[in-house]
Amino acid sequence: MRILVVGAGAIGGYFGAHLAAAGQDVTFLVRPKRAAQLAGGLFVRSPRGDVEIAAPKVLTEVAAREPFDLMLLSCKAFDLSGAMNSFASAMGPDSLVLPLLNGLAHIDQLGSRFGRGAILGGQCQISTTLDPQGRVIHLNETHTLGFGELDGGRTARIEAVLATFAAAKFDAALSLDIVQDMWEKWIFITTLAGITCLMRACLGDIEIAQGQGIALALMDECAAIAGQNGHPPRPGIQQRIRAMLTIPGSTLTASMLRDVESRKKTEHEHVLGDFLARARGAGAPVLEICLAHLRAYEARRLREGGAGKATA
């Protein structure tokens, strides 16, 4: 299976490196700046084991050529339109797109561009970042990549994807209810991003500040919205999220907070904004406050010139 990893950032770089290390045919489609970094190799530093790909296959654009079998899409949600343009010529009649973006709006966007039949559902559970040298830094021990057919079927093509991922040293999880899984991750990501950005703190510090009740209220609002859309979180998942939000001393934060602290553009509209837009009549006051906070941050970031220009 020929795999095109669209974006070799913290997520695409991690899973793509593991697939390449397992002997899979992996090519990274990246911007010129990232291509220059990867010329010296792709490096992953992880408590689950380091990976080094000395000479990763890299493209900065896709020319008309033999199509790739699988597009592993790991861009930011606000870059989706450009990403679709970048790999469109690599799509063949049997090519598949496996997106690892947060939320759900991208499924419709990808389906409109390439046909819904070409799109798989996907979500990952991992915390990663890039260091100044462009190395992928894995921040915890969780590294699960979940995927499945949007209709829940167990098809020959999804079995082929599973077989391709099976040799890699991450946890590949074939799901027969991937849309439900994506909703449940969206609940967690919205809650984690909303509360850690609002408080500008990790979960453990929020607990010290006696702010856990606010975090749990935000989660309950998100769970209610998911239920209004036909995807209430399963009891076990809801209990797990509550437990993660209330671990004493937890250093967990959302990657969105790291973006805020670096004065970068965030995915707040694609994560919190789209979630709130799906509320059907019921109020979600904590979510509204979190979203307003991030919108105000973005307004200030733009007014003061973007990343690196504003003061904290």
C-alpha cells in the first residue's frame, strides 16, 4: 500500500515515521520549510521507543503520477482547503483518505471534494509536539490511531488498512463505529481545550484552583450537544473523561493551549465553534464563555501582528 502522509508535523510525523520504520511505502507531502528539516532525517523521541528515518521520502508537490492508495491527512483544520488541493492529483479511483482532524466538519468537506465513498473515519489519541529542531516529541505513552468505514462496515479495503498498520509500533484500532468514536473524542478535546485555554493552566493546576466543577460542567454541556445530534457518549467513555479531567496533579493540557502560549492561530472555530453551532435549543454557557475567550485571543493576535508580536 502506497501511503501519502499529508503534513509531517507532530501527528503525521509520528505515525508516518512508525509506518516507514515498519517497512511501509511512505511519502511525506510537506511545505518547503519542513522539507528542508526532513533532509536531515525524521526523528521521533518517545517513551514508547525512539524512531529515526534517515532519508524519508519527501515531496513538496504532487505531480501527475500513479495514485497513492492511502492519504493520511494530519493538517490543521483551517488548512484543509489547501491540503485538499495539494494531494488532489494523487487521488485515483480506489484511493482512500484517512483524516486525523478534530471535529467532524472535515468529513463533509472531503466528501464533497473526493466523494464520500473515498473517505474513512479516523481519530487519534496521542499528545505530541515539534521541538525547535523539527523533531517529533511524544509527550505521554498513549499512541492510538483509530479508523473505520463511516458506515461501520468491515470491508476488504478497511482490512487492508488494518494489515498495513499492524506491523507499525503504535496501537492501530479498527472501529466498527468510528463516527461515535469521533464524537466522543470531540467531546473530550472540546472540554480539554476549552478549560485549559480559559484557565491558561494544566488540569492539575485547575484542580488546585477548585475549578474542576467548571471543567465537568463544560463536559456535560458537550455530552448533551452530542446527544442532541444522535451520539450521546457511552457511559464508560463519559466516566473515563470525567476521571481524566479530575486526576490530582495532572499536567495534561490541550495542544490548543500550546498554540495560544506561542501566539499561534488556533482551531477554536473548528473545535469549539462548530460544536456550539450544533447545539439545538439547549444553552451551553460554559462553552460559550470558552469560545468567546478564544475569539478574543484571536482578535488580539491578529491586531498585534500574529505569532511572536503580542505580549502575554
